[in-house]
Amino acid sequence: MIRSSIFAATVALCMGTGGIANAADLLDEIQERGELVCGTLNYIAGVGFIDDKGEWSGFDVDFCKAAGAAILGDAKKVKFVALTGAQKFPALQSGEIDILSRSVTETISRDTTLGFSFIGPNHMTGQGFMVHKDTGVTDVKQLDGASVCVLAGTTTERYLADWFKANGMSFQPVAAENSDQMYSMYFDKRCDAVTMEPPYLAIRRARAASPDDHVILETLIAKSFEAPVIREGSPKFFKVLQWMHYGMITAEELGITQANVDEVAKTSKDPVVLRFLGVEGTIGADMGVKNDWMVNVIKTVGNYGEFYNNTLGKNSHLQVPRGLNALWRDGGAMVAPGWQ
């Protein structure tokens, strides 16, 4: 009886510790399938957008293109699925998508209770407000009793309620299902203010008939760490995506770009560079991808600076400053571990 109990306990322990390692990893499934499925936005140019020719573009979209290049060697082997805010988590939980890359804010509750793993964060910002200039509001503390347009079912909605409660203030939420509806209600003056990350507020203000009629308040009520998300239980898939993000930052640190990556791979004598680009060592193969996987990523979307600037920053129509998204050595928060 004792031996049987010990045997059962041993089996359970082995299953508990070895189950993840022995279980099928999503990375293997994606490679066998030959397609990566990405859930994202389809209506915000620079973030997630599909044009009238069916071409996808934007910051969140390009992360998935990079992932396709890393895992399958081809960014064209990515299937994009447009999701609303209410659909995003159910689609990931159900397995309809492999990656959710849709400006998702990482929080402790999401990270510890939903069975998700966050990659990055790959975009850092915060939650602010834009108000109609004719309200006379110049500070968030003047919004007591105001009506505020907000996206339903998001952390933005939760932070909004928490901040007003913590400051002993009241507000009237005007909930919207998507960003287009939210900004439409704001510009139609169905609310006094709209809340979102300042870069997105600036994007919408620039499109307004009279941009000067709208003021973005300086105070942020919450920081926002945005990151692509996958389901827990696929450690190989997670590591490839996490180190792909680190790799894009590392490429910028090393001065490796879309334009010079092939030449650097051929001519560099730097052991770190040769290891990073897969010329030497077996880092990629040990992770379950090709050794030159980061070459494919860089050729597809560039290093992190190119990735940011071509979608949101100075090379795009949005011109959103990098701010915290600059490299650590330039005063930002983007940093990566050593490539050893």
C-alpha cells in the first residue's frame, strides 16, 4: 500500500515537472501547420490597419510579420484576424489565434490569472486625456463630474474608474466598442473628454477638422506597458518571441539594419555579432528555429528603432516621438539581456 502510494506520488511528480517539457509546444504546431495566426487591429493606421488592397500594416501587425519570419522564415505565412476589444481574450483563450498583438496592456491580474504570457513589453506609454478646448479644462483634477468616452472591457476603463475613485471624484462613462466609435462620440461632443494613451490621442487629434480645438492634458493617470500575448504552456514559442523582441533591440544597439544585415553577416569579425546573426554557434537551432532567424526578422521589419519609426515614429505619417521606447543608452527604457 505504501509502495503503491509512493509510486503514484512519483508518477504525479514526474508528470507535474516533466509534463510541460514533454507536451506538444505551439511552436512545433505552427511550424507543422506552416502558418502563424495573429489577432490584431484593422482600423488604426500605424498600429493595426488593412487597406483597400488587403495589405496589413502597423506596429502590432509588424510584430507578427517578424514572428512569421523568425519561426517560418517568411512574413507572408502569417494569417491576420481582426478583433474587437471584447473579442481579443476569448479568441486567444480558445486557440483561434496563436498571438494577440493588439495594443494589450500588461497588468498583474492579466499576467497571473488569465493563463497568458506577455512578450516584452514592446511599447511603453501611459493613460491620458484629451478634452474639448471650449470646456476650459487644463488639468485632470478639473474633470470631476465630466463625461468621459472610454473603450469598454479594457484596462483603460478600469484605470479610469480607479483613478476617479482614489481622488474622490465622479464621472459619467460613455462606453464604446471600438476606437472609431469612441472618437466619433468624442468629436460629436457626446462626452467632455476621451481617455487613451497620448500617442493615440495625438493621432486622432491630427485627423480632426480643427485640431487646435482639442487639448491633450499633460498628466498621466496610469503607466501602460503594452505587449503581445500568447497562451501559457508553450515555453519554446514564448522564448522565440521574447528573444525576437530582445534581438530587435540588440540589432539597434549593434547598428545592424535592414540595409546592412546581409553585409554585416558576411564581413563582421565580432563574435557577438556572428553569434547573434547565426553565423557561428547554434542558438537558433537550440531554440527550434533556423540559426539565421534574426537575419530574417531584421530583413523583414528592421531593428527595433526601424520597427518603431516606420510604423509610429519619424518615418511614418504619425510622427510619434519614441520617448520611453528609445534605447536605454538614449534615455529610454528599451533594453535587452546579453546575447551569449
